[in-house]
Amino acid sequence: MTNFERYSMLWLLGLIAIIALFYIVRAVLGYQRVAQDAKSDYIYKSENNMIDDRISKEGYIRAYKRFYAPRNHAYIGGGILAVAVLTPLALGFIQYVSMFFWINAGRPPIYAPHGFVWQFIQYFATIAFWGLIAYTAARLYHRGAPKSLRDEMMRERKGK
């Protein structure tokens, strides 16, 4: 039991990494499924004259994949993986900054390392760091989100 307690942070980060890998695998499988759907959708629509002649087969498939791709799973997995990988670095940085301010404040005993106030600051700084990662992942997800399939087809028609 002492080994588990000694390495409990690593166990927790490992569990978080496994959750991230679950989402990443789901995204990869989803991207493959969307690629297959794009080809069959193109065949169906081209046989029924439902596609603009100015869009090539490759362009239609690219637009379809951009619009229907499971981006949410990819960004969730990437964000969670970033939490698992960057948390030890963030904890080291937070520890360094806290120690710097404690030493330069004259080493007041109330803010001594590993005291109640110290742990409080470490805890909420870690949560703030995780929030920053979640915010960044959400911003990236929404910034690149396609508006509609029609817009993606127009984008392909223009050759972008």
C-alpha cells in the first residue's frame, strides 16, 4: 500500500491518459468511418445527379470529411492528454513560483511550504491550469468548426 500512496499521482495521471487514449481511438475510428461514408455518399449522389459538376470527387470527399468528422472526440482526447502530460510540469512551475514569492516575502510562517495556505494555493492553481487547458481546447475546436456542408462544398469549389 505504501508504494501506491507514494506513486498515487502517477496512477492518477496514468488513468487520465487512458481516458484520453479512449477518446483518441474513438476519433480515429470515427474518421475512418466518415471516410467510408463520404465515398458511398458521393457514389449515391453522383448517380442521382445531386452534386455540382464543379466539385471533383476528391473535393467532395474532403468537404464531407471536414464537416462530418468527429472533431469533438479528437479535441476532448487531446485536451485530456494535455492535462495528463502537462500537469507534472505545471505542478513544478507552481511550486517554483510559490517558493519564489514565499522567500521574497520574508518567509512568513503562515505561508510556509506544505502548510494549509500553501496547499490551498497549489490546489487551486492546478485547477486553474486545467481550466486553461480546457478553455484552449474549446477555443481551438470552435475556431476551426465548419459552418455547414454547403459552405464546405463552396470552399472546395473555390479551390481552398
